[in-house]
Amino acid sequence: MSIEIRLSVMSPESGVQRSASGLSPGMGGQPSGMGSPPPSSGFFAKRLDTLENKTVYLVDTGFGGSYHFMLQLQKWFKENMPSVKTVRRRKPGIPFTDDANELWAEIKAKGDAAVLGVAG
């Protein structure tokens, strides 16, 4: 099995389709084919201008493959963006439940951004 991280994963502007509002699906924009309005602007954290000299938490949700994905992502940051500090954590409990209040508090207190890893 080989794992490949493409630049588009790290550069969300490449190849992103935008809605009429200018937002991409999953970034506060309305998913294509959905009739409901997008979440309020207070729902999502503001996008950072840069990751340089920031702390990014890489959260393994426990879903199959997310551990290996986070290892590869951490390696990518080390090789391509060495000023970014990465912190890998495993979310406790079941992958699809919100049972990680202590982890979320740690990320809010010490992190600038987080990537939640769902693989498959």
C-alpha cells in the first residue's frame, strides 16, 4: 500500500470549486445540490493567512488509516514547512462521537489550527 500526499491537500486554493457566494463546499459554503443555507459565519474558525510559525494539531480520529495519514502529514510538514510545529494526538473514544472535550480544550489553548484525520 502506498500513501501519496498531493500538493492540493496542502494548498486548498488549487482546484477548489466555489459557489456563487465565493466559498468552497466545506469551508462555510453551501454544498452543491443542497437546498439548505450555509452555517452561520460564527460556526467555522477563521482561516489563517499562513501556517508559518504556527502550531497545527494533527488529530487521529481512530478511523482506519487515519494514524498512518497523520504520520505522513507530519512528515510532509517537517520536510516542506519546517517552521510549522505539529502535534499528533489520538482522539479518545469512538471516531464519530464528540467525546474529546479535554483534547478540544488543549487545541484551543495551545494550537493555531487542527486537522482531523478521517481516512479509509
